[in-house]
Amino acid sequence: MAPHLFLTGGTGYIGGTVLDTLVKTHPEYNISVLLRHVPEDFVRRYPDVKIVMGDYDSGETISNAAVNANVVIHNGNSDHEPSINALIAGLLRRGSPSFLIHLSGTGIVADWLEGKYVGKLNPKVWNDIDDLDEIVSRPDRELHRNVDKIIQKAASDHGDRLKTAIVCPPDIYGTGRGPGRTQSVFFPLFVKQARAVGRPFYAGDGTNTRSWVHIEDLMVIYLKLVEAAVNGGKGADWGRDGYYFAATQEASQVDIAKAAGKILKATGVLSDAEPCKIADQEVDTMLDSWSIPHLGTYMFAANSRTRAHRAAKLFGYEGKSLSLWEAMEADLSACV
Ligand SMILES: NC(=O)c1ccc[n+]([C@@H]2O[C@H](COP(=O)([O-])OP(=O)(O)OC[C@H]3O[C@@H](n4cnc5c(N)ncnc54)[C@H](OP(=O)(O)O)[C@@H]3O)[C@@H](O)[C@H]2O)c1
């Protein structure tokens, strides 16, 4: 019998691309997707995908959908506790083992709250095999830690019948392929702030460095995990070991500011391409409207350097898509 997949976040940048990838690669899968609104051309594009109407707070709907799924792929909000609890409760009601693939993010290892490396290179590089003990015991204050913890506890309590994987991408670039949002988060925010400052910008000496992945490279990890899950889990790590970084390259803030500045000047968005240094305090409050304190530091002045050793070991994973520098012009054009 064809496997049944239940996916959330199908109108999002990442989740939409996961949906599109699965539908195109495996038309034989039965796929259901949670939607709180149905994009206009959704049914035309995905006539065989079953729509489950609801949002992340529709606990019973989510739980009931999970009961019917061999594999749940949860993509839209890496911090939302009621939805992950409902999914786990549903999967545990099943009579047979099932799989949960959850989207987290390398915010969990970012140094934005440490203060020591604001705008400076942090030599610490995390890999998802050697540093696993530290990654799965990050302080509660770290981004996405609340939900990672719920999943890790469920995996430890019910590992015989619930196989979990946490996909932990760094910053993502490239155009998505889903039915809703197709742009990532970094460049729209950077352009908006650069317009306000009048120039591309950095804090400190701008050497703070983050890892990156092209959305299409990230899809390789999703596809391999879903295919492994459908085959009973063979070929992938699950539970405590099922933690997957996805980085393929890294870039410092000052190098991004230089490259973006040239493009934004050429397209008339900025009159000055030369990056400028701004005060730590200014960058810190830039994204205050998001109501996450210090989010500006996280986004533009922190380090988050990761290596995807597990995916490389298990799947032969490596970056094959356009590099960040090659894709930047298209990403910037899409948000100006
Ligand atoms: N983009 C990146 O560079 C990146 C990197 C690492 C980690 N992440 C993390 O990955 C997650 C998703 O990122 P994204 O860029 O794909 O975000 P996105 O494009 O904004 O997509 C969010 C998706 O979740 C859905 N959603 C959100 N809240 C919902 C709710 N209460 N009920 C039902 N659906 C809801 C949205 O549905 P609607 O269309 O109905 O709003 C949309 O489908 C975020 O938590 C982010 O922190 C992102």
C-alpha cells in the first residue's frame, strides 16, 4: 500500500518546497497537507494532495491527521509547542511505528545571546555528529530549543514506535517552489534595513559568520529522510542521533554586505554600495517589531557556523546548487 504522509507548512518557503519536491518525485505517495487557507492554484497544481483545513492550534484535527500518517513532516513554525504535541499524540495513537521529521534551525547554536562575538568571528564550528551531546542539551533560552526538547523526550520515551528526525538548516537562499511563499527570510530583512540605513551594513568588524544552504540542496536531505522513513527507517539515523545540519557553505556579514551593496547599487535601490559599520546597539534593535529581543543581533551580527557531517556520511550530501554569491542577485531582485 502507498505510504501516507501528512505535511504542515505547505504554503511556506521551506514546507512548500518540500511539498512540491515530494509530489514531483513520488507521485505514488498519498499526501495530506494542513492548510489554514488554500492558495488559488493549489488544487490545480496538486490535484492528488488531500487538504486538511486547520491551523497549528487545531489540536484535534492535527492529531487525527497524524494517526493516519506513516510519516509526518512538520515545517512551518519551529517553535510552536501545541502543534508538535498534537502531532506526537496522534502518531502515538497509531498501531504501527511511525516517523516524524521536524524542521528546526541553527538558531539553536547561534551565539547571539553570548555578547562576546557580536560582529566578530567566533572560531566555534558545530558539527552534528561530534557535537551532538552539546547540541541536544543547549540552554532553554536558545531558539527552537523548546520544541527540540519535546521531540527528543518523545523519541527517548517512545523510540520503539516513534522515529524522529530534526532537520536543522542554517540560513537558506534560492527561490522556493511551493504554492505560497517562495523567498527566504534573510534578504528581505537585510534590504529593508539597508534602505533605512542608506547603505549595506555590518556591526563590529563584520567578520561574524553564518552557514548557508540553497533550498534545493536542503531538499536532498528531506527527500532522503522521507524515502528512508517510507522504507522503515533504513539508511538514516533517528531519535537522539537523528539530528541533521544542512550547511554547504558560510559567509561573513561584511562579505554579504559588500556583495549585496554592489547589486543594490546597480539596481538603484541604494546610491552607495560601500558597506558601513553601525553600532552594536543599533543592529540589536533593528528587528524589535518581531518581538524577539536582540533579533537584529541574531540576524546580522551573530555567528552560527555548522557542518552537515551526518548527511554527508549517510547520504553523500554536498552542495550542488548555485552558491550564495551566484544566487544573490536573483534573491535580492525578488525582494526589492
Ligand atoms: N528560511 C530560513 O532561512 C530558515 C532557516 C532555518 C530555520 N527556519 C525556520 O523554519 C520555519 C519555517 O520557515 P519558512 O521560511 O519556511 O517560513 P514561512 O515561509 O513563513 O512558512 C511558514 C509556514 O507555516 C505556516 N504556518 C505558520 N503558522 C501557522 C499556524 N499557526 N497554523 C497553520 N500554519 C501556520 C504558514 O502558513 P500560512 O501560509 O497560512 O501563513 C506557512 O505555510 C521557521 O520556524 C523558521 O524559523 C527558517
